[in-house]
Amino acid sequence: MTATGKRAVHVTSQFRKDLKQALKHHKCDLAELKAVMQAIENRAPLDAKYLDANATPATTGYWCIDCRTATACILSAAARIRICFETMKAGEHVRHISRPDIGYGRVTGIHDDDHCDVEFASGTFSWLPFSTFVSANEEVALKELDRLLEAADFSGADDHFSENCRGYMESTEYVGRREKAVVDHRERLKREEVARIAFEQKALREEVLQMLDDFDVKAADEKYHERCSDWWDGGDYEQHRSRAIAICSVLAKYRDCSLKELNALLADKTNTSGYRRRRSRS
């Protein structure tokens, strides 16, 4: 079956960047470039001079105008425009143009009439026109690159960039993003280490204080000097220690007293102390 109707033409982000650079230096014949793109869209025959020598002409698929190989657009108006195209192929990642909510799909079948089958997580679309979908290879590749860099898998990121991302990102840009990811990773490790140390110190402090609450002063002293003395202020620890010893001493001395007797004793001590303070002031 012969394909009819207009072909879906897609431009890459790299094309946009290169075109902007070409226009800045007045090295692009927009009229000629527009004519070629319209010919592709209308399925008109193209002169051989417009084809990339490394590309394989095909009657199916969609055209991808890519200024990285469209050297004439970049170099001068007189140079040849070479249009690199790629056919939609099995295994390619795509998005449904009118159903972005279903995420990314993968092409599972190609028909000879500009139709294809695409499998999504929610189901499979069969025998739909190429124009129903837009390539998502770039999005998927760059998202995976971001994931690898975020996970600090720098070796994996290097391999993924070499194999899947060179067509979508300049090496200098990748190197910059990689260096930033390395710095971010180191800073994240520092923050995690600070948080770990703080958590460990808090747990040790609570453990020592619990020993003092249990009046096990010897064990508390050993733990404090072994694990805590370099970060826990000695004066603060001594206050907790003295308090524990004082309470332990009172309980040992008045072990057989009732709660009522202890209350009376404490009241008597308070009154006596107050009387002594008044006498000293007079």
C-alpha cells in the first residue's frame, strides 16, 4: 500500500540549538531549508544532494531534520543541505500526541503504509498512523541519564551517554552536568555523614543518661569517657552525674522510709534551710 497524505516532520532539540547558532552567524539559507522541509512533509522526491551520505533512503517512517548533519544550514547558503532522516523502527520509544497521560510506549510493529503498533503500560495501540505518535527516544535517554547521575552511577552514566545520548547532547554539556553531579554527590554524602554522627551522638547521650537514671554511675563514666568525652561538654555531664549520685544517696539513706515520712523530711529540710538563710541575713 502506498502511503498518502502529509508526513509528520519532527525537529530535534539539537536542531533548534544549531539553527539558532547558524542564524546568529548568518550562515543559514532559511528559504532553501524551508523548501526542503516542505518537500519532505509533502512526500515530494528529493534531489540526491539533499541526502546525508550516511543515511539510507526509505519510503516509510518520518523524517527527522537534524542540523548536526545538515551542514549546509550551518556553513553557508551556497553549501549543500544534507537532510538526515530516520525511520520509525521497532523498539523505539514514543509518546501518544493526544494521550500524554499514558506515558511512554514502545513500537512493537511497523507496517508498510506509515502505520505502526505501539505498546504502552496500559495497553497496545494497533495499526495507527505514525503521525499519532512522536518520538520520545531523546526524552527517555536524557531522563535515564539524569537518573544515573542522581544515583551517582557515574560509570553507568558515561556508558549511557556514549551509547544513547550523543545525538541529543554535546559532550561539553555532559561533562559540565557530570561534574556538577559529582559535586552534589559529595555534598550529599557530607550532609548524610553529619546527620549520621548527630543521630549516633544523640543515641549515646540517651544511653549514658539512662545508666545514670539506673544509678549505674560506673558504667556511665566508662561509656562517657570511651565514646562521648570528645563532643559532650564535661561540665554538663558532671551535673547529670552529681544529680544521680545525690538521688542514689538519699534513696540509700532513707530506704525504709514511707512516702509520707520522706515528704515530711524534705519539708523539714526546706524549712531548716530557710531559717538558716534568714539567720545569716540578720
